[in-house]
Amino acid sequence: MFIRRFAVSFRRHIHSSRLLQVGFLLAFWLAGEALARLVGLPLPGGIIGMAIVLALLASHRISVFSMRRGAQWFLADMLLFFVPAVLAVIDHPEFLGLLGLKILVVILVGTLAVMAVTALTVDFCWRWRSRQ
Amino acid sequence: MTLPITSWNDPLAQGLFSGLFWSLATIGLYLAAKRLHRRWPRWWLMPLAVTPVLLVIAVLSLHASYRDYIRGTGWLVALLGPAMVAFAVPIYEHRALIRREWPVLAAGMLAGTATAVLSGWGLATVVGLDGAIRLSLLPRSISTPFAMEVSGEIGGIPQLTAIFVVLTGVLGAALGDIVLAWLPLRSALARGALLGVGAHGAGTAKAHMIGREEGSIAGLVMVLVGLMNILVAPVLAQILRHI
């Protein structure tokens, strides 16, 4: 009886605490990193962690509500985590000239092509399937 | 009572101070840029474009190096790991849609990957890039850990690829809005796939701002397209060896 009441209040606490949920996500990420290191998988730890969480959610071992607030916090400002990586260009002054411009053109035009082809393919297949 | 740090010439104290300084500068500038962008929503005012430019100016004018900077701010980049784990939530919440539409997404990912590799090769050749730089450009559309793996496999330089991946993300997240405005797309599926396949993590973050459905599709597609590239890489390496 006491244990059940404790479990209920504990669950409620997790469902409302963003900080605890952020801690959860960090723990699953670290578990993923450890597993990748141990087994020697050529996959980043975050992806293994994501797979573990998806498996736990799908088998109803954990509830979405014990992750949701923490996940929203991470996803809302995810772009911030990319910023320091961009500064690696400081170490490549050779990209400042014509070479950099060429690379920029390739990336710019290439990305436009990838986006257009992907989106049009998906939209076309989606319309074709919904007409069937 | 004596403080563990005795003077500001202490290397440990300096390291702590510079780490704190660059971390706060990065977060502060990002939040300010975000506010600016909310006020004036132009693509060139995007936080992911404005913040690095300001930081590069700051690093160079303070005569610091990239090593000083990243030593203090590497922990922010590491947070991409738990952010990846966080994508389990929106993916799980849209499982019905994903189960129903997976063939459509698979078709988009295949077409997108083929376009990424072919356009990278073709455009690089047209502008006169070759060798390791051209090879390093091929896996630019997938997220960094996958891209570095593929780059090494096909004979590129992984560190160079990492920079190209980040540039693709930054440009792609900015271009995404423009392309979305041009193309007459009917489904959230297509909008999510466009950003997830075209601009990996940065695109996915952008998709998450457009809508929860778009965000979860972009997140799923980003992971799957990365895995797909790892599987295709040995075949691609074989083909490239024969050209």
C-alpha cells in the first residue's frame, strides 16, 4: 500500500519535472555511448539511446509523459548545439578564397537539388497512394 | 581560507575562465539572435547564420584560436547526443503515420541520397574541384557521425566532411523556408522529408519549428537516411574506384 502510493507520487513527480526528464535523456544517451563503446558498434551513442527509448516506449515499459517535457526542451533549442561546430572554419583559411566559393556553390546548389527531389518524390508518391 | 585557484595566471583558472566566457558568449549571442529573428523573420537573420559570424569576429579580434574556443564550448556540441535521444518522443507519437507512410518516405530517402551523391560529384566537377575535396563533399547531407564514417570509407577526409556537413545544415535550414515557399507541397510528409534529408539535424530543428508532425518525420528520416548511407557506402566506394 505504502509502496504503491510512493510509486504514484514518484511518477507524478517525474511527469511534471522537466529537469528530471532532461536527466533521463542524458542517462539514455550515456547508456547508448557506453553500449556503442562496449560492443564496438559504428553508430553514435545518441542513436542507440534513441532506439532504446523507442523500444521502451513501444513495449509500454515507460510512458511518453516521463520524457515529453525534457524532449521539448532539447528540441526547441537544438540549433544552438550546432553553433560551436561551425567555427571550425577558422582553422581553414584556405576556404576564404575561390576554393571556399566553389565549395559553397556545390553545397548550395546541391542542397537545393536534394531538397526539391526528395520533397517532390515524397509528395508525388503520397498523392499517388492516396488516389489508389 | 585559501581559494583553490590562487592567481589569474594559473592555467587552470584561465581555462575555466575562457571556457565560461565562450560558453556564455555563444549562448547569449544565440538567444539575442533568436529574439532578433522573431522580430524580423528574414532568412539571413537566422540564429544559426548570425551567431557563428559574430563569434568568428569575436574569436579573431580577441586573438583566440578555434582550439581555445571549442575547448570551452565542446559540451554544447556534445548535447546533440541527448537531443538525438529526445527525437524518440515525437517519432513515437507519430508512429501511426510513419507505419502507414513508410514506403513513401523510403522512396524519398532513396531519391534524396542519389541526388546528394550525384549532384555533389557533378557540381564539384563542373566548378573544377577534384580529389579528396570532391569525395569529402559527397556525404555532406547526412548528420556528422554518419557522414564522417562514409567519408573515410569512400576515400574522403572525415574532418573536411564534418565542416561541409555543418555548412549544409546551416545553408539548408535557411534555404528550407525558401524552397518550401516555392514548391507546391501538399503533405507534412514532404515538408518533413525535405528538411530531414536535405539538411540533417539543423533541418530537423527547423522542421520542428514548422510543426510537430514535420519535426518528427524529419527526425526519423534523418536517422534512417544516415543508416542507409552507411549501408550504401561500400558499394559507392567500389563504383568510385572504377571511375
